[in-house]
Amino acid sequence: MANQVREPRGFRNNNPLNIDYNKANDWDGQIGIEKGVSSPRFARFSSMEYGVRAAAKLIQNYMNRYGLRTVYGIVSRWAPSVENDTHAYAEHVAHKLGVSPYEPIQELDIPELLYHMIKHENGKYLDMVTVTKGARMAGVSFV
């Protein structure tokens, strides 16, 4: 039997940022909780674009409701230190964006932020066309 490489969990769930499942959220395109794992935790989406859309909506919320406008602020809320090396995560993503983890970013940076967060979460990139489409579906301003 040949070795088969499984897609990362976030890709299998069309949820590349590994958003926790919460029935109350009722995201557009959410089709339930993940399947085929011993401890289901993450939401599943009908398409990768809907998974990216949900992530973009959350990032917009972090920026506009909570005033989190730095990579460190966003990543600290996204991936709390109780489960993650938040500092390393923020440093990695900020480096890829070409900014300091503590430098403010803008809404138009969300697609590139998501692109690099997806790589950090899954160990591989999602194509930028899909990331951009999901961000547009969330109403992210590119101007």
C-alpha cells in the first residue's frame, strides 16, 4: 500500500484558519463540525472561500470592534498562548508581511495577513486567488 499524504486539517475542513465550531455563529457556508477525528473541534465549510470569508470577518471584527491593528494583537487573540507560541507565530507572520509585529496594519492588508496565517496554521499556503475571493466575500476593502 502506497503512502498517502493527507491534507492538513484546515484544508480538509475548508477552514484554513482552523476556526472553532460554534453552532451559534452560523457562518455563511458553514456545514457543521469536522468529521473523522477523535476530538472534533473545528468548523467545516462548503468551500475554501467560505472558510476564508469567516476568517476575514473575524479579523475585521478584531480590528474594528477590539482595536487590534497589529499582527501581534491579532495573532494573540487568534491563537492564545495557552495553546500556541503566540510570539513566534506573530513574529513569523509579521516578517512575511514585512512589518514589525507591533506596527499597525490596515484592512487592505487582511488578504496577505490571512495568506501567511494559513501557512503558519497548516504548513502550506492556500492560493492567493482563493484568499482574495474569500476576503472580498467578507467585504474587505482593498482601496
